[in-house]
Amino acid sequence: MKEKIIYYEIKMKTVSPLCIGSGEDEFSDHDVFKDKEGNIIIPATSIAGVMRHSLNTETANIMFGTADGTTSSKSPVFISDGTVENYVIRIRDGIKLNDEKITEDTGKYDYEIIENGAVITFRVEIADDRKFSYEKEFDRILKKIDEGIIRFGFKSNRGTGKIQITEVKKKIFDKSNYKEYLEFKNDFSSVPLYNDWKKAEYISTFNKITVDLTLCGAISIRTYTKADGEPDFEHIKNNGHSVIPGTSWNGVIRSFCRKLIKDEDIINNNFGFISVEKGKNSESVASKIIFGESIIEGGNDLVQTRTKIDRFTGGAMDKALFTESVHVGGKTSLQILMKNDVNFIVKNAILCAIEDIGNGYLTIGGMTGIGRGRFKVDKVEIDGIEWDKNVNIFREVENV
């Protein structure tokens, strides 16, 4: 055996929607991954991929191996597929809006998500040659997952894929207990909990903005999937709770920043983009900004029956009666993670957007023309410190 072999069993739960795509479109335009028996799994390649991506190149190559076409090295880290239990699958609607908040042609799509509360279990084996601090680095990875720095799956920069670690077990084998190793067989039932990973420290490459908000009136971000007897439209929910998806926050704040900055290259290089040419992705840049999904606490649902009005005659349109459910009142929190190298102009523009949200000038969701989607900003923290509007935090200075 190696100098030391380390085994982990890790249990996690989803705290925002999760979509690990399969490439199939049987139930939606983007189905979640299932094995041949129909069970949802998180492929080991997906888990290893996001872990590797969170590391610098040198550390990533040591822990996960290399294969650059000329030289290669085997990874000492072996990761199992993640099993998923207690899950609920929903279909979410997505739309692409232009700057006037109008749906673009062919801009409607849908995708499957796993709702909050699903339990994920996977195992890790590290063949430690004692030439690298594998345990310390893996503890840092676990800490980043738990803090939302490492996220999984589709649209992970737009509110999905945030996972919270609930339980870690760790077993180490070396020459002193090799007989136990021969009998182990991945049985963690008697292995004690390992909590030292919570003490791990790492140098953050993100600025974190947290905005506490109170909903003034109602909000309507429509979902169109409904059963008989339910409203024609209802405000989007996750595990029974009204939410504001990260896609909605991104859309509103990105549009505001585009109008303020008026430089498409700055916007695209920081918020990310995908350019499409003749049906194929010709170029893409990943976003440097992560918008969290916000859960609305408190308030209530309100069902309304409404009639669509003809804008020319002022009268009711024929067969235009519909019922919708909106969410009224409550409090929520928005979390924005920005990489340190996000342009300082963009960082300050985002703070301006937060100001306009609090002043009622920038609204979220649909039906904003009749007063929906307005919020009061209760508190703003930047990297854990309450924002002083008189202090210029984000300025054009090296390493800021």
C-alpha cells in the first residue's frame, strides 16, 4: 500500500436548485443526469471537475493529475459518483430578455432542477505519498463547498448548485493498521465524524456582498408549469418557498450596469456571455460574478383573477380572463460573489444598482408597471462589514 491511504465519506444537502445535465431532453430542454435504472446521480467527473477548477494550476495537477498530450500523471484522488436521496424534481422555465425586458424570439426554454433538501453522498480515496499536504488541501475544498465558493452543475453562477456539507467521516490507513485496511470495504458505519475541515483557512479570491431586503407589496416571477385547478401562473417556488432566482437578479443588475457603463466589452468580460452563430456556440466567457437564489421568508401567496385589457380600446379582450398567484410581503437576502479581478467600474455599478433597488427605481420580476417587484434595502454588507456609502471601497488600485 501507499505510505498512507485516506478515505472520506461526505454527505451534503442542496440549499439551492441543482441541475447536473445529462445532455438529454426527454422531459425538458435540459434534463438532470440519471443512471440506467432512472436514479439521479452526480457523476464523479462533475464533482472532480469543480474541485479541480477551484485550485491553482500547480495544485490541481498534483491532486488531480495531468494529461496535456505530451506528458501525463495519474491522479492520487479517486472520487465516486454521488448518490442522491430525498429529492424532488421540478421543471423551471427560462427566458432570454432584451434590454427592454421583452422576450427575444426563440428565447423560451426549460430545464429540470433538483429542489432544496436533497441529500448527496459520495466517497473519496486519496493515495497519500507524503510529498504533498493532501489532507489540508482537501479540507480547504470542503470549506469552499460549504461556503458556496465551489458550486455544481448548470447555471451555477446564477443561483443554482449551492451545496451545504452536513457530515464528513474520515478514515486513515498506514503501515500501523494495514490489517484494518484489508477488512475495511468502505464501511463507514463505525467511523466517527470528522469536523476539523471547518477550521480550514484559505485566501479568498472573491468579494462578498450581502443585501438584506424587505418586499414592499407583491412580486411576480411567473412559472408556467401547472396542474388542473391551480392558477394559470404562480410565483416561482423552491421546495414550497417563494424564491427570486439568481437569473432574475443577474438580468436586472446586468441590464442596469450595461446602461450605466455603456461599454459592452466590460459588461461581457465580467458578467460573461455566449455568442451564438448559426445555431452553434462560437464564443463564450464565464461570468466572474455569482448571484445567489433568494428565499423569501414570511409574507403570503395571493391569488388574483384578472382580465387582459386591450391597450387601444381600453376594454377587456375576448377570452382573456386568467388567474395568477403572486407573493406578498416578507423578507429576503441577496448574496453576490465577485471575483477580485472584476472591473472596479462594474463593482461600483452593482452598488449603484443596489441603491436604486432600495429607492424603488429598479424592480424585480414581471408586472412592475403596476407596482410589483419593489424592495426596501435594510442592510448591505461587503466582506462582512456594513457598507458606508461615503467610503469608496472599490477603486482602481492594484490588488483591491
